[in-house]
Amino acid sequence: GQQLNQSPQSMFIQEGEDVSMNCTSSSIFNTWLWYKQDPGEGPVLLIALYKAGELTSNGRLTAQFGITRKDSFLNISASIPSDVGIYFCAGAPLNYGQNFVFGPGTRLSVLP
Amino acid sequence: SAVISQKPSRDICQRGTSLTIQCQVDSQVTMMFWYRQQPGQSLTLIATANQGSEATYESGFVIDKFPISRPNLTFSTLTVSNMSPEDSSIYLCSARTATNEKLFFGSGTQLSVL
């Protein structure tokens, strides 16, 4: 089946630093979603991307749909303690109606 | 967007018993799904809940173990049957909107089986 890879698996950063993480696939996707999950909660949708090259922001978060349609990137600027959590990417394969595939997640820790 | 209410939020159950999880969406959605998230892992799709008909199960999941109902567009249930400790996970209801192809999640049900 289709799989997504996320990098890095985990990261520790200082408060105020910028964060970059990515999601890659061996096949083409036509939609990318980025989620954040806090402990004991369900994933919360942060950003949705629908076109190759698309760059979308949500506050301090910016995500891009890769030109090759096989990857996506999420950046967080000026990190704050509440950014701590697990970030998941999810992609919808090329054929409409197929289910979203989830990456393994990037665990972010922010040091004060 | 879609607001998804899921209950119970957590439960501790005895081996061999069954638990039914309920999911209510606040707006009409095209598709509803059930996911499992094992400790420290990503999300795995259990099945697509189909309105008025049998759910569509992913490889490794069967109806006898995870019976699902969806009597209308906005409500679904997942039952975890004959539970064992290996079923201890977070179970998540999700819904896909008709426009813009977004997938939203409920807050999850944390299940512990003793």
C-alpha cells in the first residue's frame, strides 16, 4: 500500500525558533492535509493543500504542496510552548475517492 | 468545517466484553470513517461507515470484531467486540466534507482493556 514518510521523527527546539518538517511519498497525491495532535485529543486540521506548488498559511504556520506532488512541507515560525505536540501529514492519492494515508508523525518539543 | 462529537471519551473494560462508541457530526458529510491509533503510533483506517449498508473494511479488520452502523448521514457507531488487551488504543471517528475534501476528527475514545 501507499506509505508516507515524515521527517524528522522528533525534534527539540528552543522557544522562538522556526521549525521545518516534511512529508514524502513514492507516489503522487492530489491533496495534502496537516494535523496537530495534543495528548488525549483527536488530530486537529491545520492546513489543507490542493494544488502543486500551493503555499498556504494559517497564522504562524505555512505549508506547501510540493511541485512533484510527492511531498509537502510544514513550517512553524517563532515557536511557542503550545506548539508542542505531534504533527501528522495525510495525503489523498491521485484517484478521487481513495482514502487518506497518514504519515507516522513528527513529535515536536519546545524548550522554554 | 465539521464538528464531531464522540463518546465515551475513555473507558476501561474487561477482557471479553464489548464497547460501542458513538459519533455524531453537526453537519451533513459525504463520508464517515473509523480509525485506530495504537499507543505512540499513527492513525490506521479501520473502515468506511456507509449509510444504510455494510461498512467497507480495510485489510486486517473484520465486521465480526468491529461492527459498524451508520443509520443516517450524521451518526455512526463502532463496536469493539470480545475485547482483549491488544485492543487498547484510541479509536477516532472522522468525517469528510463534500466540499474542499477536508477530513475532520472527533476527540477520540481512549480504550483500555484489562
